[in-house]
Amino acid sequence: MSTTASGTAHPPPFPSDDKLALSRLEKWLPTLLSVVAGMVDLTGFLTLGNIFTAHITGNVVLVAALVVRGGRMNPAQILAIPVFIVAVAATWLLAKASSRRGPGLLRLLLSIHFLLLTCVLIFSITTKPSANPHGLMACITAMMAVSAMACQFALLRLALPVAPSTAVMTGNLTNTVLSLLDRQSRTQPLMTGDTERLRGSLHLLIGFFGGCVVAAAAVSYLGDLAWSLPVALAAVAVALR
């Protein structure tokens, strides 16, 4: 319990039970969501016209290259950037309107994340967007997938702010390399908590890469039904919350 200068008492941000629940979630949820991100990113790339649904930086690079050098541009690659921004803002508005914090907020946002991915699966089954990756149906599917990933990014920042990124692997690879070097050094480490950082970064890297590999195989054998795999894992995240 904290007090202000006037002596008014304020409760801590989260009850102790919520803190314990969040600490448990931090151990496994980011890794599970990194697998989801890998699956969504590669499934979208292979079936929806080379768009990165979970890696917005890649779309920025592709758009910049096409603007300068020309070539056929997928409209979804351009729309992904503003749609991602709007989806993050919408997630924040939902979180704000719900007045929830901690595990309660996480439950809400994980459910929305699952529903968005379910919409992607249903829409893909009914419209077969992979048949025309640059068409309208593929663009709509891609925007729903981008919205789901925006929700995933936002829910971690809002409900588990200490969790690392589940899709931007550059930072996780940097943490892994630096942590490995610090562990092998005989002098004072340059970073604190290197063991925890190494373990967490490795799990995320392996999870994301594994998700990509599984998604590539799923697209080859299942086509548009490959979206069922990230939906299933999102359902697991909701069930194990």
C-alpha cells in the first residue's frame, strides 16, 4: 500500500495474486505467441501475395523498394501499415473502455486475438484468397491477419509490459548473441540478468522459426486451411490463461 503526500492510501497496481499469475504467464505465453506470429507471418507471405502480416518493417522495406525501382505492388503491403496502426489504437481503446488490468485485461485481449484469427480462417475457407493473392479477397484476409497481429503486439505491451517482442526477431537475436558472449567472458559481464535474457530470447527465436517451418509445410499440404494452426494455438492461449 502506497501513500501520497496528503496521506491518502492507494492500493498497489495489481493484487498479489494477479502479480503471481502474470509472472507465470510471462514464462510461457510469449513463446507460444511467437510460434503463432511465425505461422501467421509465413502463411500470409505464401498465400496472400508476399505480405508480412506480423512483420510490418518488412512491408515498409518492400513498399520503399517498389516506389523507387517499380514493379507490381500488392495493395495489401501498403494498407498493412495504416491498418496495423488503427488496430493497435483500437486495442488500446478496448482495453481502456474495459477498465481491466493484469490477468483480466490479458484474458480479454487474448480472446479478441483468437476471434480475429478465427475470422481469418473462416474467410480463407469460404473465399480461397490464395487463388488470387493480389485480389480483393486476399487483401481483406491480409488486413484481418494484420489486425490480429497488431492485437497480439498490443496485448503484450498493455498486459505483460516486460515481455519481449514475439515477432521482431532482430532484437531477440541481438539479446541471444550478447548474452552468450557475456556468459563465455571471464571478466565482469556487460549486462545483468544475462541467463534469463538468453533463455527467453532463445525460446522466442526457436518458437518463431518453428512456427515458420510448420506453416510452410501446412501451406504445402493444406492450402488455405493452414490458417487453422495459428487459430488452434490462439485457442490454447485463451484456454491456459
